[in-house]
Amino acid sequence: MKTILLNLIALVLIAGVQTQAAPVFETAATAIGASDVVTISKPDGTHPGDLLVAALMLDRGTRIEVDTPSGWTPLRRSDASRYLGMATYYRVASSSEPAAYSFPLDETSKWAASIARISGADTEDPIDISGRATGKNGDVTAPSLTTRSDDTLVLAFYTNRRNATYTPDASTTLQYDEPNTPEGLPSNMLATFEQAKIGATGNKTASPAKSDRHWIAMQIVIAAGEPAAADLSGFSVAASDTAIGSATVLTITDAKDTDGSPLSGPVATAVASSLDNLVFDGEILFTDGNATLSVLLTTAATHSLTVGLEGVSNAENLTITVSRRAVT
């Protein structure tokens, strides 16, 4: 019978909702090659509703075109003339994602590519803003952007026409650094950071180990999903010590459902004792969030009672001492 109570408490706990902050970088899949198709595995742990952002670093720049695969939306393309290209895309994961994704090219190219998995993004309009810069030689700078919403996640992508690895900007977190070493180019690095408030993200400069060729850098700002409604459910419960043979009266006060409204009417309730197992499982009548309930505890000892209410996202605990009846 205790299982019944535990199941009820588990259900009401699930009803609790947490508010959402900035999107979160979760995992990424990377790949390298020299071919006319870029193939990248699905990132580990992909769930429906996750945002997937693909970044393709391409040798030969403007001479290479990418066919957008079904289900993907082009995000931004940037080229350092005919020497180097970066193409980015996004999609929101469904319940039936393939094991890998293919991006056809119109010609063979050396490439390094990745797909980042992000949770908590706005699934309707996930891209807040994006921007890019190109250059020759030296450090690689992803240019500052002015965000349009609070609590964003910023992706900073870096590539150059070398198989370089990078020292990331100190204000960012390195997520991967996977150059196409066998082919000698291109490089492929992602660093991320959170932007709590609307405003300038600032230039993010990374230093490549090899820096004598063309480079491209890009910032992409990911918007957060709408915050979930606050869970206002809860209640208080109290009781006095008692003796065997006398009912223990539980007084439940200030019981509210998830929208903060006081509970009224019959509400499914369960009470379990650490010693006497399930001692009540039924409905009790609430008026403006208040109710009383009598339970009979049969073991003379200190009991830990757990009280759960249907539709309320927390269970309450209290301790009751049951004494032996006086001998007469």
C-alpha cells in the first residue's frame, strides 16, 4: 500500500514547474573529411525540442555551394573570398531524428564540421541575432553583437585555412577544437558564453596555433524559450502528539494548486507513517485551502508522517509521537 502513496507523491512532484534561464550547450558531434558530402552524426543525448546548430568550415570559400538538407534552415554564410567558407544552419529536433545528417556540396572540398546540441532555446524563433568577420593572418575575432533579449547563449565559431587549434577568449568556454589535421585544413573551434542582459556581447578573440592564412569568425546568439509559469502550489500541515487508541488530527492549511488558487472541494489525499505504512488514502473536503483529517496510528513510537495532495507539487513531512495508554 505504501507504493500507492509514493506514486501519488511522485505525480504531484512532477507537476512542479521550474522557470527557465539561458539556453544551455549540452553536447556536440564533430567530423572531418575531403569529399562532396559533409556527414555529421547526431549529437549524443538529442531530445525532441533541442536546438541543433550545424557549422560547416569549407576550403575554397565562394567556389563551394552547399545544398540545404530537408528540415534545416540556413542561418548565415560567410566567405573569405575563394579561400575559406563558413556555413551555419539550425533545426529543432523532433521525436524521430536520423543517426546522422548529410550536407551535399557542389564540388569536392576539404572540410571540418560540427553540430551543437542546445537545450532551453526558443523553438519558434531560436536565433536572436548573428554576425561575422573575416581577415588575414593573426588572431581570429568574432565580432560583438547587440542582443535583443535577456538570458541568451552566444556561440562563437572560429576557422582558418590551417589545421590550427586555438586558445579561446578568456571570457568564453571552449566546447570543442577539432581541425581537419589529416588534410591540413580547415580548423574548427566553438566557444560559448551566456549574456544575461540585452546589450553588446563584446569582441571575442581566439589565438590560433597557426595564424598565417585567411580566417572567419562568427557569433550566433541563441534566444531562450518562454519561462514556464511559476508553480505556486503548496500547503502546511500540523498535528499534536497523541496516545494509542486516540485519533491523530492533521490540520492542513494554506493549500494551493499550481496557479496559486486555494484548494476547495474534495481532494485526493494520502498519508503514510514510517511505522504503520499507508494510514489514509482517499478524498477530504477543503474549504479555502483548509481541511482536517483524522488518522489512527497503532504503534507506540515516534512516527514520521508524509502527506501528499493531488495537484500540489510538494509533499509535507511532520513528526508525531504516539504514547502508550496509561494503565488504570
